[in-house]
Amino acid sequence: MNKKILVISDHQGGGAGHVAIQSGLLLSDQGYNVDYIFGDDFFKFNAIGYCCNYSAIDIIRKKLAISKPDIILIHNFDHLWSPVFLIEINKYKEKTGAKVIMTVHDYHIVSASNSLSYYENAEKKFFIEPPSFKVLLTKKLDRRSYVYGLARLVQWYPYYSVLNLQKTFDHFMCPSEFIYKQVVKRFDPSIVSIVHNPTSATISSCQLDNDNVVITFAGRLSKDKGIYDFIKSMADSKLVSPKNITINIIGKGPYFNDLEKLVDILKAQNITIVLHGLQKFEIVKSIFENSTYVLLPSLCYENAPLTLIEGVFAGCKILTMNYGGMAEIANKLDDSILMDDFSSTSIQMVLEKLNTNKEKQATLNDFYLDYSNDSYISKVEKLFHN
């Protein structure tokens, strides 16, 4: 009989939700009996549920009884399910011998600051090491106030320092070497592996036939993704691009209107901004295929951002930040442009380096191999059978 797999995540959308669904589809293609359960089918985010969502215990207990999984594959869970539901999953594991595997999409499992960041005078900064409780108490973990950051501590320490609920997991799959290095600081390396996320993107060899530099960003138009700060810095620099540049911005979020206000300003700098709003994957793929660069100017470390991988699969070079999972992916290619910040000097460097040349095919072939779905399946199946 084929093994039964239950895929669990907070949201069906977003990066983690996309990976959860894609991993389930790939495993189903291999003959596994795959079932899903998503927190956003049952809950909306609220502070009490974030700290302790008691109703999640009953819901997951009933789902486990119906699904009877041999393997439980967990993605993001701390926002909607809240870690309290691990109590029930651990009971099921001890009773049935099921294997519980977590895909580590952020730093929640190693730190109450799930982005390994804090704020100092409104400026976002990063922890180099997973911070101690004492350090976290002295830092502002949420840009809104210390109170919001305190909720992270109230959630994290009872579950992981007191109840030791991380024991629920038999193995951690890290989509990048960057996050792997953080996880092995808290867990035995024997239960941690690097397994790149699967992607629904397909390889494209579309050749561009114009002299314009086309850059595409796809993601939420939020503060953390850095897209507004990047575009605003371009406008503030007042630098005129020596090449015709088009920047496609795909997505929605709180900064849409602010970005719209910068369109006319940047026209005078030989930079055309096109705001596409939210689009279906097929349209995003087509826009990437007709772009020179995929852009991700995130203010967070990121982990293994799918937008960069999908852009490269569509034939794009990378324009991103010189830290975290973004730099790790970009450094696998020869012609990536990496920014340290959004200073006028960085913007000038970007404008000078942008070009319409294609990435070397041999380099792309190595990249495709690393991030292929076949590679994902091979590594995951080894974990299932060990």
C-alpha cells in the first residue's frame, strides 16, 4: 500500500503555501496518497489565536483520525495554527510511529524573531546568531511597538523552551544553505538537510530581441519586500539611466499607490514603471520570459525566494540584495547584480551594470539541476524511507 502523506500549512497562498501545494502534487505523481489541511480554511489571524489556538487541537485531531497519515509534512504553522497544535501531532506520532517532517520557510523554529531581525530607530537590523531570551527582551521585534514584539516571546518560549514541542519533528528540510546554517545551531545536523523547494516553473529559452533592459519584480508590495524603498531610492537619486529601462511590478499590497506616485518622476530618468497588479502565474511567467532581470530588493534575509528561482527558470538574470538566501541564489549565476543597500552609490552601480546579455547556458544548466523537481523528489523520498 502506498504511504499516506498529510501536508499542513497556515495559508494556501504565499511562498510557503505555494511550496506546500507543489510538494503535494509532486508526491502524488509519485504514487503517494496525499491529503492537505490549511489553517486559513478555519481561522483568521488574531493575537489570542497566535499565542494559543486551542480550537486547532480539535481540528487537527479529527483530520489525523480521518487521514491516518504515515508521513506528516508541515510547512508554516505558527501564525494561524499556532505551535499548540504540535501537542496533538506529537501524540499521533507516538501512537502510530508516523514520521513528522518540517520544511523550514523562516526562522521561527530557531528563534522567537522569525525573521531574525529587530528595529533600532525605525531601521531594520539583523541578528547574526539566533538571539537569547535576554537579548530579545531588549530589542524591538516589530516595527509597530515593543508590545507586538512581546507577543512573539509569549508564543515561542512556553512551547519550545518549556514544553519542548520541537521534539515533534523527526527531520527539518532547509530550502537553502543559509537557513541550514541557522537551524544546525539549535538542532543536531543529523536531522537537518538541505532540500531546495520544488517549483511549478518550467525552463524557458526565450530570446530577447530589443535593446531595452526589462526588470521584473513579482511579490507582495509590502515594506519587507523592499520594492518601494528601491524605487523611491531610484527617484531620489535623480540619476538618469544611460539605457532605456522598464521595471514591471507584479503584485498588490499597501505600497501600490505610493509606487504609482513615482511613475512620472522616473520617466524623466529614462525609467518606465509598469504596475501590473496581481496576475495569474501564466502571465507572470510570460512577463519573466520577456525580461532581462528578476528583481528582489527585500529588506529581510529571505530564505529561498521562489521569485528568483522562477525568474531564472524563465531566462532572467538576478538583481537582488547581497545578504541571506537572496545572495546565495544569486551567487550561483555569473551575471547577477548584488546591492548592499539603496544608497545613491548602489543605484548608480546598478544603472551602470544593467545590460541585455543572457546568462551563460552552462551556468543555467547547473542551476536548473540544483533546483529541479526531480532533485526534490529524490531527496524527500530518501528521508521518507530512512
